[in-house]
Amino acid sequence: MTFKIYIGIDISKLTLDVFIKEVQAHKKFKNDVSGFNSLLKWVKIQSKESCESMLFCFEHTGLYSLPFAQFLEENSIPFSMISALEIKRSLGITRGKNDIVDSRRIADFACRFYDRITLTKLPAKEIANLQSLLSLRGRLSVALGGFTVSRNESLKFIGKNSTPELFSSYDKMIITLKSEIKALEKAIIEIIKNNEELRRTYELITSIKGVGLIVACNLIAYTNNFTRFSNWRKFACYSGIAPFEYQSGTSVRGKSQVNSLANKQMKKLLHLAAICAIHTDTELQEYYTRRQSEGKPKMAIINIVRNKIVARVFAVVKRDTPFVDLRKYAA
């Protein structure tokens, strides 16, 4: 899609630095609703064009960019939130950095790569809420793991009787975190139950062994209920489990390996799902044992299982039928 006006915006906690490429104009606005309205009026005056012919481009900065993205979507204005790393790598060798320069570079990126840019569509409210709850649960789980390890280490080397107050505090914190995690999981389940589409998707993908509540809900959240990725291979690449060749000419012949650019949280969850599936799914268990006896490295086999799980997940969603374990019906 071609636009007449390309606008780059550098978003910070309090301000928006806006640069219009076609007229080489820059101005700073507040990062709130009043600032958004002022920004829109200023852009229209400077460009003398309608909003439909403009493309607003900015980095995905989480909570700081979300209000502005919601404002643009509510007003049906085209925009695209781009990965900061993608913009950085497109610039080549650069020197210096400030908010004005950053907004100019984002506008240049939008104009140069307009044919590669995908317009952003924010997820539905239920999925956005699901993402927030899952994100908080993930942080609490990390904290719980940290406190549990510290408590066990202290118990081993210090002893409970020497400092009972220490272990009392540890126990209270661990109990509180477990309680909060359970409350979040209950809220997550309620969101799934109250939405017919999400509930159907959840039932389909949890029919696959290894895919439980948290893995299933993260799959739904990151794929925007399986509308964000056209096939399972693209999602495997996004999750960092798709292997890529490493070779050049006749001298460089490296092994195929996964790339470090990935959603590390999803990769971790898929790893846990693969481990679970290897222990509970007869077919995958036999596959794992056979490949291991052939000399295949353990992590390489687990990565193959991760890809098999992702392929199964996308397949059951596409055909709208639960997963069937054919081994049960084998003669």
C-alpha cells in the first residue's frame, strides 16, 4: 500500500517526537489524549492531506506506545508498530542519537520500506487482557522460583533453627506468590470460558498432549487467536525453533541451527511442552528413543518435537477438529 505522507514518531514515557518526511517538519507533543489530538491537527496542517493518505510509524515500546496506537485505531488512521531492532538494522552505519534524529530515521524507514510494512491491528480486548495476565503470571513465576531456590539453599547451609525469622518470611512470600498465581490462572480461565471463539480454540489445542493451560493461552495470545501467522512454519521461526542453514561457498559448512532472534518466552514454553509430550505421547516417545539410538543430539530431537507440536496445533485449529491419536486404533 502506497501513502503520500510518511510520519515517524519516537515515543517516550512523557512525550512524542513527530517528524513528517515530506515537509521536513518536527514537533514534540505530550504522550496523552490531548497531545494526540494536537499532533493530528498539526500533521494535517503541515501536510495538507487527509489521514487516509498518511502512514504513522513508530517503535513498539510496550505500555508507552499502546495509548497512541489505540487512539489511531479508534480514529481509523493507518499505522504500523515496528520492532526497534528491525529499524536499527535497516539504517546501516550511523552515528549519534537523540529524539529528533530517531523520529527522522523512523520516517525514512517507513518511506523506504513501505512495501514491506504491515499495518498494525491491535488484538481484541479479551486477548489484550489475556496477554497482560499471562505477562504478570510469568513475572510472578520467576519470582516464586527465585524465592524457592533461595529458601532451599539457606535451609541446606544455614539451617532452619538458626534464623527462624528468615524462613518464616520465605514461607509467607512463597505462599503469597502461589496464591496470586492461582488467582491469575482463574482469571485467565474465565476470559477463555466467556469468549466462544477462544474457548473453542482452547479446547482444540489442549487435545494435543503436552499443551496445557499456560502453553495454550500463550499460543492464543501470541498468535492473536491464530490470525497473526499464516502457517505454523512462520510461528516456529518467530518462536526461535526453526533451524536455518549456515554455509557459504565451499569452505563454510556449519550445522543447521536455530536463530537467537526469537520470542524467548514462547520458546521456553514450547520446550516444556515438548518434554511433557515425550513422556506422555506414545508416538513422540518412540520417535525420541529411535532418534537418540541413531546418535541424534538430545536437544536437536527435542527441537524437532517442538516443531511437531506447533504443526499439530496449527493443524487442529485450521481443520477445526481435535487431535486424534491414531496409535490407539492401530491393529
